[in-house]
Amino acid sequence: MLQEYIINRAKVLTENRFGNMSYKGIRLCQIVEDKLYWHIMEDPVIEELFRTDSMDVNEDLIDGVINRKLDHIKNYSLKFPFQVIKDVMCWLISVLKSRTQESVDVVIPVNQPKFFAYTKKIMDRLEQKGLVVKYYAFSKAKIALKEGYDSRFLKEKREFPNFWNPAYFHSASACRAIDKILGTWNHYNPGKALIVEGDTSMLHVIGFVSRLTSCETYCLQWGSVGTSVPKTGWRNMPFDRFLAWGEFFREGMEEYNPDIRISVVGHPNINDIRTGKSSSSPLIILFAVQKVMRPFIIEADLDLFIDTAIKTAGKMPEYLIRIRSHPNYPIPDQMKKKNAHIRNIEWHDYFNFTLDESLQNTRVCVTVSSTLSFEALNYGAVPVYLKVNEIDLYLHRMEDRFKSITNGEVSHVAEPSDIVDVIRKMDSLNLKSFDAGYFFKNVGDEAVENIVAELIK
């Protein structure tokens, strides 16, 4: 498989370039691989390979892309002195601002604003049990949060940069990340870290640093495990434990992370309101747009998705077709105006409608490959995946699960030409016969209690 080949080749070329190079006791290879992944996958050359029908793997072409990306990571000589001065100054400021060393029981790193809401109940419950819990927020996430949370944040510290180490020259950004986390962890001495999603290079740095400082790490699931074959960040994750939503995700994690202890805890941020369907339920189909994820999902794929939703409204006049935008892919106003005459379309802008409002009373939830489809199960909606290209996506692995409840009569992965028939078939299902617990062990407060119980063992 092309993606698998690219991932393995990136690993080989990174190891050839970096070898056993380490910085403050941490090998850089996996961190660099994680940083490379999306840079490689979003390269136009790689995208073109995914978008062609050819089964041939052009090894020289792929190696050329990977080596170019590796070259970009290196801190070139003209830039090197300025970077050293900057990092030394950041260290000095950190020292001058340091107060008495503090200790926390649990630190929750946050690299996206949405993770604050996702973990708030967990933090509150831990505090109720007498633990000292703090957020470690990366700059963008912290800026996005409203004022009033300062007391809940760790102040970022730095370690002195070992710029004489060749590793610093070859990957200053990775070494800088290690200095940030190591300095902060040494100051606050957290006993445990609850890391959300855990698939980026910076979050992996937290895992590696935590091993040095005896901080036990727990990775809490957010979203599905990868888009196609799980990417580098989902493989051999440097954490002690992984907290999964349900058995479906546990199985996927075990396949790529044989050394991590995995516990099934549930989803902490949705409520269990599954009620099944009744004859009086509104006939609402939700089409939920998601973000561009090159090369798997590009703008043209999302345009096809929205166009299919509009055409479905014309073919299913008895249904209300609700189309929800994504913050990274808003629906143009001109498209809404052009189709204003179609009375059974309801446009839900991401910023004006909550997910709860968009999912209320939905009977079928159509996505390309979004975890929202699982969340829809808790609203009595059956997920359907619209196949907008020829790439097999990870969530298509649900195929066998759906066949077992439809007696093999219909696939939950639909071509645009078949979407109406698939929706009608899925809408006729009795959701109570579908084992939603296979995806979510528990939800809401019960899942929060499960997560807290894991953290205080």
C-alpha cells in the first residue's frame, strides 16, 4: 500500500540521516518522523501519486520528496547563530521569571482550544478529589482561551540549549521542544500527564521527556485512529497508557502500539441520549463537512460531498437535509444563495450551531470519514460514509460491523450515485440492534469517572 510504503521509507531515510543522534537523552528519529509526516503527505508530488490509478511505486520520486523535507528541517549555518542567541535569551528570561519550585499531581497538555472543553469535567473531578491539576497550554491554544484561567496554567520554563550538540544543528525545532518541556516538567515535577489525542511530534516529545522525569503518561483518545493506515503519530506512541472510547478503537490502537497498556473508558464529552427511532421522529439527514486532509481528502472531494448533499435533497423531498460546515471548510454564501429555492435544505454554520443542535433528531449522519459519525450514534443516527474518491479510509473498516446488522444487504460506504438508496436502507434500521457500546463503553459523566479512576490508580 502506498501510504505504508511512504511511512516505512520515511523511517529508513530519517534513521540514515539522524542515526543514533540524541539530545539530552532523547533520540530524535521518531520526533523528526512525526514532524515529517504531513509535510510529506501534503506535498503535490505525493498527492498526485495517491490520485492516480497506477499501482506502481516510484521509489526515486518518493525518496526525493522525503529527502527534500529532511533538508528543510536542518538549521542551516547562516541561521544557526541567530537561533542560538534567541534560545539562550528565552532560557534567561525563563530563569529570571522563575519562582519557588512548585509541584502538580496531574498536568493536561493542550495544543488545540477544543481540548479545554473536552477535559474540563475531568480536571474538575480530579480537583474535587484533592489533586493539584494544571493545563500546559501551547501558545495558540492559550491565546484562544478567554481570560480567567490563568491560575490553571503552568508557566512555561526552559532548559539551557546545548547548541554544541550536533543534534541541535540538525533539528533545532525538535531540540527546542525538548528544552521547553523538560524545563517545565523539572520545575513543576508532575506525577502524571493526561495527553489528548497524542499524535503530533510535540505531544510525543512530552512522552519522551516524561520518561526522563518519571511522569506517568496517559493518552486520551480524540477522534478516530488515523485517516487511512494510521499515520506515524499513531504508531509506537511514547506513552504508558492509552484510554480508548471503545473496543473498536482499542483494537486499532493495539495493532500499531503493541507496547502500550490500553484501557477502554468511553467518551467524556457526549451524553447518552440514544432512543432509537419512532414513527413520530423528524426525517432529518445530516451531511457533515470535514476539513481537508491531503492527500486523502482535498477541496474537490468536499465540493463533491456538498454537491451530493444538495442533489440528495432534490431526490428525497420528504426529508430535511441538514448540511453542517466545518471551521476549516466553510460553505460559500453564493452556494447557499444559489440553492435557496430548495426548501428542504437547512444550512448549519459551524460557528452558529453547536454539534448538539446539528445532531438533534437526525436519523442518518453522512460524512466522508469523520468521528462525528460515531458521536451521531448517541443521537439515534446511523453513520454513512460517502466515497468521494478511490482511497480506502480507515473508518471504512466498520464495513464488517455494518454488514452484520444489515445481513449483508447494504454497505455503509456509499458511492454518490447510491447515496439515496443507502440512506433509505440505513434509516430503516432499528438502532437498538446496533451495539453502540462497541464504539463507546460509556459516555458523559460515567466516562469521566472511568478516566479519573485510571488516573488515580
